[in-house]
Amino acid sequence: MSAQNYSIFILGTVKNVEKTIINDVKAIKKFTEKFDKTQFCLLESDSNDRTIEILNNIKDKDNNFNYITLGKLEGKFPLRTERLAFCRNELITWLKQKKLSDNTLVLVADFDGVNTNVDDKGFIDALNDINDWDAIFANQQIYYDIWALRAKGWCENDCWQEFETLKQTMNEKDALAKAITSKQISINSSMKYLSVTSAFGGLGVYKAKHYIKGQYRGVINNHEICEHVPFNESLISNGSRLFIKTDMLNNPPNQHIQTPFKKLKNFLQKIWH
């Protein structure tokens, strides 16, 4: 089926994205321009830059663009992943109020620059196989999002928990390499779909009827976890089929890969923690 047969909701959480939001919204609009109907809803919190002003400007010019601001959440949810999970669940609540059909898709995206040059070729191709998947995730020339990843034989555990455990028996550089950077690999392009239990990579597309059944969690026993993992695993437990679409490419943040150890470690802990 062609994209004209589908409508798509574009969801995302944003904070301090004044430098990237305009270009990323343009990129996602282009990424979804072949679809029958598109509608954005971004959820903002805790920004201290011009993010809200820019969101207002975009909304004034586009009837299909909406955003919600929840103000300051850091006091109520001091842990970053807990805030993210709360905000993503608020977006699910918003989505459930909309008219959804079997031909409704949900695109969950980051708006921090990772999707500025995203290519729709792999996405449009995936529509030809839509009966064979329930969610697909972006790939990169070197796949970077190891914290959100769960795939047999590749990454089966929380990489940051593994890092902390490994530090007890080796130096930090070697622990980081074994737990994270050694898993940031290039996926064989001959494999169009790579089955996963969880992934993200800054962009995921779900069938709406599956997406609204999930719930995000960002903390377990006062310990931060990647909120995408329990969400995706809950879908898997209900029979959903999840894949990395290997030719649906976006851009990994440069700081995530091929970076000197100290700079990489500091950046990853800042972003993922």
C-alpha cells in the first residue's frame, strides 16, 4: 500500500531545542509528506531557552502542528528518564483521544538534531511489508543507541548497568568499550529488517493500535533505565513484532561514536543519565 493510504501522528518530547527544532520539524515533515494526513504533537518541559517561543511560531503557521507544555517538572521528577517516561505517557493519553484506525501510524522522534537529514526511502519501502511488522526503528551508518537496544546476541542487558559492573574488574576505558562502544556497529545492509526486542535510535514508527497499549517507565527501584525498553518489551509480550529497518537512516550524534574516551564518557552519561 502507498503512503496515501495512511495517516500518521508525530510525537516527541522536547527540552532546550532552540538550535535544532526548526530544521528537525522540517525534516520530519518531508519524511512524512507522502502520507494522507499528518499531525504533530510535541510535549515540552523544563526549557530555559527559546524553545516555547519557537514552538509557538511553528504552531501559528501550521494547523497540523500542536504542542503541550508542562512547565517545570524537574522538582517533581528529578530523574531524567522518569520525566521522559511521564511525558511520553502524557502523549499516549493525548493520542487515545484521537480517531485511530488500522491505517494510523505513530512516529516517535527526537528533535535534537538526529533527524535533520533523515531519509524516507526505507520508510516508504517498509509500507510494502506492513503486514510483517508492528514497529520499525531507524538505523545509522554506525548504530549508536545501545541503551535502548535489546537484541539477542548483540545487546541483551542494560549497557550502563553492565558498565558499572565491569568497572569493578577493569579500568573505565575498557569497561566502556566492552559495555557500549564495541556494540556500536554497522549493520549488514543486505538484511532489510533486524528483529529486536527494543530499539529507538532517535526515530521509531509504530502501528497506532499497538502503540497505545504500551506504557513507558523510566525508573525501577530508584534506578534510571531507558524508558523505551520496558515500553517495547511490553509490546513484544503482547505479540508485537519490532525491527530495526536497516535502510531507514538518520544521523547519530557525533559525540556518541568515534570520540576520545573522556569526552565520550562525559557526553553519554550526560545524555543517557
